[in-house]
Amino acid sequence: MKFFLSALLMMTCPLALPASDDIFFDSAWLGLSVLDFDYEEFDDRGISLDRERGLLPGLNAGVNAQRGEWLFETRLLWLSGNVDYTSATAASRTDEDILNLELTTGYRIQTTKEQQFYLVAGAGYRKWWRNIHSTATASGLDETYDWSYGLLGLRGEQTLNNQTQLVADLQLTRTINPGINVHFISNFNDVSLNLQEETGYRFRLTLNRQVGESTSFWVAPWYEYWKLGRSNNTALYSNQIQIGSVFEPRSETRNFGINLGVRWRFGNNSSAQF
């Protein structure tokens, strides 16, 4: 929880933009999240090695600002929970904590009375703590993944009536410098591995319903696909003596989530992005 609160205090800094009414951002939102987490690792032949699956609850927040044709947005997502771990040789549980911070900029390329379209680009950072519990036959692992990423996509807005708006986002993502730090519960030395960069994608659909002059409720189902490439073989040590090598297999993550919450508007310019 402390990771979420620390990032929340920092997230408005990129949106401290000058404006005639001295308002730094036009709207802010806070909500709950539920993620159907689905992570799977594969060997070099494409055969599944292990899989993790389960629900992760969390929080999301954000702010945005509209300046002419330009849209600026900051998003924060925090998820934490416990999921099932299964492999050919073991069944266990895994603690998961995911923190994601993202900054995006959109440029409006087309607008009508009821529709608006944006080109969107941005960058983000994800950190993922993964704690695989020990079993009777195998020691557990504490793993920390992190990577930056770039994104490029399209956003469309459709006004349904005076109180309701639908927003669709489609984006390609590209991991940048992904890596993993592994802490062994057994007597092996910790190891850091570099993973290969890969391309993913995601889609989000947001329904926004105005309930007051400056307040609205929203719900947003979303889907994302991440891919991390296999690491190189790296020496494995025990008490400073090399006993072999280790690598991180390639992986794929298919996440389906639902966000919902409340949004507050503060300025005359307001875009219903979530």
C-alpha cells in the first residue's frame, strides 16, 4: 500500500501545466480494480513450464489536462493478492504485487459534435513482486521484475447523450530493458537476469455517467497482453562457489481487468479519459 500512496503523491507533477485559470489539471479520478491475472512460462520448445492464475484486487487513480488539441494524462495502478501456482512437478501459491505508473500525451486528429479521435503516445514503468511459496519438495523464490515501456495507440470518444460517454483505447506496448532479480529461499546466491524486449498490446473500454455538475461514475473493462523474452544463461553460485547456471524462461501474461470509480472535474476544459 505504501508504494501506491507514494506514487500518488508524485503523479500530478507532470501535469503542472500553466493555464489561464491557474488550474494544474482538469480532472482527477480514484477507483477500485479487479484483475484476472494469468501468467505462464514456456521452455525453448514452446511447452508450458508453469502457470499462475487468480484474482488480484487493487486501486487505480489518475489526473488529466486538456490544452487545446493536446491531452496530458497520468495513471497509477496498484494490485496485490495471492494466486494459484501450478507446474508439472509442484502446486503452490504465489503472492503478487504489481505497481504501474504511466504518462501519456494525446493529440486530437478529428472532432465532430459527438465524436473525437486522438493519436496517443506515452511511456510507463511496471514493477512486479512475485513470491512463490515453498512446498514439501521444492524451495520457494522471491522474484522482482521491472521494466519501462513505450506505447502508441488510438483513442476514440463517443457521446451517447448529455450524461453518458463511451471511450475506447487501443494501444501497442513495447517493453524496454526488462529484468528480474531472484532471491532464493535455499542456499543459492541471489542473481539478476536481463530479459529480452517484446511487443504487447491492450484494449480498454470506458463508460462514463455524469451524476452531478462536476462528478461522474465510470466503469472500464480492459485487457492487456505482455510478453517477456528468455534471458541468457547466467552463472549460479552457492556460498560464492559456482555450481551451474540459471536462466529465466520466456513468458506471456494475459490479464483481464475491470476498473470502476469516481471522477471529479475542476476546470472548464474536461475530457472523459480514464
